[in-house]
Amino acid sequence: MRITIVGQGNVACNLLHAFENNGVRAEMVSSRVGLDALPESDVFVYAVRDEALEQVVAQVYAPRALHLHTSGTMPLSVFGDDKPHAGILYFFQSFSKAHLIEDFTTVPVFIEGRNIDDISAIYSLAQTLTPRIYEANRHDRERLHLAGVFANNFTNEMYAIAADILRGTSIPFQVLLPLIDQTAEKIHSLSPRDAQTGPARRGDENVMQHHVSLLPNDDFRTLYRLVSKLIQQSDK
């Protein structure tokens, strides 16, 4: 089986690394040049930005190949009639070129295909990387992607804000890591609601007002008040 990964971003680089680690022949090509003259492949995996996906897909003509995109939000219909074998291979993980994932067996993947034969082929391909394979339609995949934004991207922005708050002190950001790790570990056995602690959960208005006075700008103050309000409302 020969796989061509279209794209050279975070997802593409991690997928290439994963396939190579598992003895699967794959190559990565740029999504910006030469797509009308790609070498023959059994599978084309499109790992490009959502806004560019339809345009990139349209440039590739390989009617016998299986065509897959990796988006959490784009529909299966992005593949035209010239691609009768098509589907979705959405790996639910945060990817970075600077930190390639060595073990894909813990990464869940959500698949969808045009027909039962395509689904079977996608499942077999996914199995080369991970046993955690789930079928998911667009409705469920969109909501999973949104949940991931809250659980990962927004949380990471909170880490960045925490780093900003510590800037100018003698305390390094690294002292927060045991706290971050403990919180992440707790939600393996507790629900996020039950794992919540802090002044908003306790209803400690004096501490919250003092925190607001320490924040350096209105955006941070608004964010603190809003998230604290959400925490307090969740207990009602």
C-alpha cells in the first residue's frame, strides 16, 4: 500500500512519522504545487486547512484511489464525483511539528466513509496506527471538535495567561506544572465538575475581588469574572 499525504503542516508531519514508524510506505507532498502530477498512490490523505481543503482536493485526479481528509468539521461531500472512494480519518489529538507523537496507539481516530467497502478500507488503514477507532458522522464529529477546542485550545490559552501573570515575578511557570498535571490526572477518575476547586467553587468573594484587582487589563478581568460565574452556576 502506498500513501500520499497532501500537506506539510503539523498533522501531515505527525502522520508521516507514524506511518513510517509502523512500516507503512508514505510520502508527504506540498499542497501548493504540482498536485495535477502526483505519483500514483493507493490512498491520498489531505492534511490541510479547512478553508483550503475543497480547492486542494479538486486538483487531484485519481479515481481508483481512496481519498481521505483529516478535518473534524469538513463534510464528506467535499470530495466530488470524480473520487468515488472517499472518507474521513480524523485523529483527535493536538499535533505539533516540534513534538512528534511516537506512540499513536493512545490516539483515538474517528472515521466515516461513502460506503461499507470504503469504511472497511479506512478501518484497516487506521488499524496500522491505533486500535482506538470509532465511526462518527459529521454531527458528532463537529461537536467533538468543539469540545476539543474548549478542553485543549482554550485551556492552553489559560496556561499562556498564567505565564503572563507570573511574568515580572521571581516565580517560573514550571512551578504550575504539578498543579496542571494533578488536575488532568483527577479527571481520569472524577467528572470535571466534581474535580473543580478554587475560590469560585468555594464562593470566596473576597479572594475573587482581590484577584480581579491584580489582573493587568480589562480582558483578563472580564474573563476571570465570566469563568468564575460559570463555575458558581454549575453548582446550582
